[in-house]
Amino acid sequence: MPDVRVARRDTSLLSGDLRLAGRLDGRFFALLQAVQDTGSLQKAARAAGYSYKGAWLVLETAGNLARAPLMVSQTGGRGGGGSRLTPEARELLDTWQQLQQRHQAFLAEQDAWLLSQPQLAPLLRSLSMKATARNQFSGTVSDVSEGPATTQVTLDIGQGLGVTASLTTAAAQRLGVAVGHSAIALVKSSEVVLVCDFAGYKLSARNQLAGTISRVQKGAVSSLVGVTLPGGAVVTASVTNDAVDALGLAVGQPATASFKAYAVMLAVPA
């Protein structure tokens, strides 16, 4: 059975990059802050991810545009030299920090508004999930069949289609799956078998989604074959190039994407 792990909750639906004058971003101000903290451009450049020359250039360019130097350097002397921010740079850095606080407060306010939208929030949550599984289907739990060791969970993904996952009963209880709850089914493309002709046979695979081949993307060894289902959802299968040639897989050809229930990983809102 697939191991189902609950991820740390992150309810944020919004993100945004703040820039000043279209070019001064967080990395630039991290450089200013590092110069102020270390008193060394060389150390500051490493901390902010610049080369020493790159740090010089960005500060010099910004100083030219601001018509005031942002850093002054001292060589030798009792302190052994170093770099420090000019008053103009310190004022700019202080302004940036205040803007960052205002920016985060604004994003938090808008994020709270999005979370209050009953129809939009679940959609955005599903879109914000990041996983390596090629196939991700968002839907609503329509059936939960609990057994002593395993539990079958069926997800309604729309257009009369369903995806069933088989997971341990302990995992199902830990996730709190219940009819009516939203969830996401994840399936690796390597777990999907394409059937173009059943030849009178029936498959044991719990999930069998019929559609039309809409994409054949060949690689060096294998191909990614997309099957578009009624309603527009796409199931992607990873198929060897030999199999693509042998079956004559081509766009427009009917095909059924099949995968076992134990190959489905289930994700629920934390």
C-alpha cells in the first residue's frame, strides 16, 4: 500500500515579490543588510549570493541611479578597513523593511479573504500543491469502504468519473477521510497502463478511465502519452518507445488509462 504522509499545513494562497523602482528586490536589500551587519563587502556578497565583482557593480549602478553613493570603503587603518552604508543607503534599507511589513500584512489580509470564499479556496488549495506525481485529480470523496486492514476511498473527479485509492485503514483514519470531503488523488505516470483493445478481456485494475489520446511526446527511451477524458481532464502514462511503435499509439486514437487502486496516493487538506 502507498505510504500516505501528512504534510505541514501551509494555508497561504498568495505570494508576491516586492521591488522598488522595478529593479531593487529582496536580494539587493539582503546585500545592503549584510554590508551593514558585517562591515565587509566580500562577506556580504557571499551572504547575499553575489560574486564580489557582481556586488560592486549592483551597488555602483544603484548609486548612480540614486545620484548618491550607497557604500563607502575604507582601506587600512586601525580597524583594518572595511565597508559601510551611507546615510542614503540606510534610509533606503529602513524604507524597504517597512514596506516588507506592509506588504506581508496586505498579503495576509487578501489571503484571509480568499480562504473565506467557499468555492474558490478549495480550487486554489489544489492548484498550490506541488508534487512529482504527473497525474493529480482534485475531487470530492464519494465513498469510503473501511476494512480491518485496508480502506477503499473513491474520489468523484467530475463528469461521472471516479478514482479509487487503496490505503491502510490506519492511514485513512489518520487522514480523517469522509464522504463529502475534498481530496486530491496522485498517480505516477509509470503506474498507468494504456489499453487500446481489450479483445474481450476484463482487467483487474480498479481504475479504468476511457478517453482519447491527445498527446504523444517521444523521448530518448520512453514517451509521455496523454489521454484526454470526458470533461477535459488528462491522464498521462509513461510508455516505452517500443510499446508506442508496437501499438501504433497516435493522437485521436481511443484508449483506456488503467491503474491499480494501491498505486493511488491520497492527499487531503491539513
